Amino acid sequence: MKRLPGWRTRLNDCLEDMRRRPFQWGEHDCALGLAAPCVAAMTGIDLGAEWRGRYATADEARAVLAAAGHDDIGGLLASLFEEVPPAFAGHGDLATLPGENEGLSIGVVTGAAVTVLGARGLSQTSRLNILRAFRV
């Protein structure tokens, strides 16, 4: 997977488009509403296509991941991207972080912070919260 020319502008536009949209499992969650659109903006590849319409709750998301052979969202990301030490995550890379309620969440590294999707839309958190990082 390779980032396309102009990926920074497309990533910024993508994040701005989703800024105020609320969280909704299976449609606008950390995987399908944040990570997949951001990766598509940077690379032109839609990694969310095979997952859309397959879950609508946290329990269903975990079941779909397990059926695909992944213990958690970090396992899925590790199957798609090169894992790097969190300190080496660059702008546009993906990261797993503790979720708001339980489990893990995916964030997008945006400079000195990580952009995450929560109940009120996008927000930023410290890079110190990164558990695992993946090069896009």
C-alpha cells in the first residue's frame, strides 16, 4: 500500500468532513468511520468495504473480528500494516488506544496528537496513549 501524491491534503479534508458526525457502530465507528476513510483518502484503497453492513453493535463487531481470526482490532491492523514502535508513528499512521468504554479504539496520528472518534465526534488525545502503531 502506497500513499498517493497530495495525501496530506486529502487526509485533512477527510478528517474535516467527519468532524461533527457522531459515533455509530458499523457506520461511523473508529474502524469504518475513521480509519478506513482516512486510509482511502491517503491510498485510494477502501479497506472497509468487506466489513460494512456486518455489525451494528460492539458485541457484533467483536464477533465479526473473531470470525475473521482476530483477537481484537489491533490484530486486524497487524494483518494489514507494518507495526512500528509508537514513538515512530508518523502523520497519517494508525494507532490502537484504550477505548472510551471497553476494548480498543483506532486513532489516526495527526502530528503531535492522535485523532480519535468518540460519542461527540472527533477529538484528539495524547500520543502517550498509543498502545500499538501501524504504518500506512
